Amino acid sequence: MSDVSEPIVVMGVCGSYDLDSANGRMLEIILEECRELGAETVIWDHGAKPLPLVGAEGSWDDQNVKGFQEMAVSADAFVLSSPEYHGTMSGVMKNSLDWLYSKHTSGKVFGLICTLGGQSSNNTLNHMRIAARWIHGWVTPEQIAIPNIKEAFDDDGFLVNDDINSRVRSLASSIVENTIKLRR
Ligand SMILES: Cc1cc2nc3c(=O)[nH]c(=O)nc-3n(C[C@H](O)[C@H](O)[C@H](O)COP(=O)(O)O)c2cc1C
């Protein structure tokens, strides 16, 4: 049983290799909202600590994998933000989720974000929802798909669309509030 007086910890997992990307920026934005609601946040940096493909030579003893799994164990909730690639989540996101098992994630809240080069779609969100369920996560009903990603941010990196900004606030609230409820 965790100490309910401690702040909850929300972990960001990026489906783009580089955090200097639309999905890296979306994680910064949503995690900032979570911090404003009292959470602590951590983020896995695939660029600095890449995860090998599951099953690649040496992968079962890889130190980055161990660090990733330890960060997941220390987290109470997750935000997954992935680009849509060919109608589904990126390989980076799927491989990240393949390194997580229910012993790391069971009973923890997941919030989902997807970015698209083209028009909006729920495919990636739905596919991440299935994968998160498979590792016994509780996925919030609030979720965000951001179409036409090249036009989504202003020059300072802020989201230009009010509806998406409002969805960011709703998703952050849902993650923090439901994590606190589940932790009791
Ligand atoms: C291999 C590949 C496949 C893609 N497939 C799609 C797609 O199916 N639908 C879509 O709207 N955009 C597609 N895109 C565009 C990406 O979704 C877009 O570049 C991404 O969301 C930008 O986020 P990032 O800056 O985090 O990479 C694809 C891009 C790549 C590289």
C-alpha cells in the first residue's frame, strides 16, 4: 500500500524517439498541468537511454530496460503520447509498452495522447488503450488526438486550439484525480 500523503508520480512515455518533437512537447504540456494539480512527474528519454527491441541480443539484461522498468514501478500513473504511424502507434511506443508487464503497471492510471500529420483518427488511441488494458492499466475516458500537427503549436510551442487546450486540462485532472482515488 502506498503512502497516500505523498504526491502521486506521473510518468511520461514518448512514442517519438526524440523529446524535441511534437509528442515530447505534448508530454511537457500535460505533465506541467499534472504538476499544477500537485503531482510529481518523470519522463523517459529514449534519445538519451534507448530501449532495445524486445528479444534483441542482450536486451533481457539491458541497463536502460532495467531503468525504464524501475521508473515505471516508481510511478502511480502514466501518460502515453505517440505519433500515429500508418494508422497505429509508433514502433517506439509499442516497444516501450512491450517492456512493461502488469507487475510494473497493474492498477495504475493511463492517459493517452496521439498526434497526426493528417486528419484526426482514434486508431492510435484505441490501440494504446488495448495495450494498456493488457498490462492491467486503468485508461481514462478522457483522451486527446491532435490532427494536422504541423499547425498545432505557435512559435513558442503552445497549443493554438482552445478545444485541445481544454482537453489537456481535462485529461490532466482525470489522471491526477483518478490516481488519487485508486491509491486509497
Ligand atoms: C512512418 C510514418 C508514418 C506516418 N503515418 C501517419 C498516419 O498514418 N496518419 C497521419 O495522420 N500521420 C502519419 N504520419 C505523420 C506523423 O503522425 C507526424 O509526423 C507525427 O505525429 C509528428 O509527431 P512527432 O514530432 O512527435 O514525430 C506518419 C509519419 C511517419 C514518419
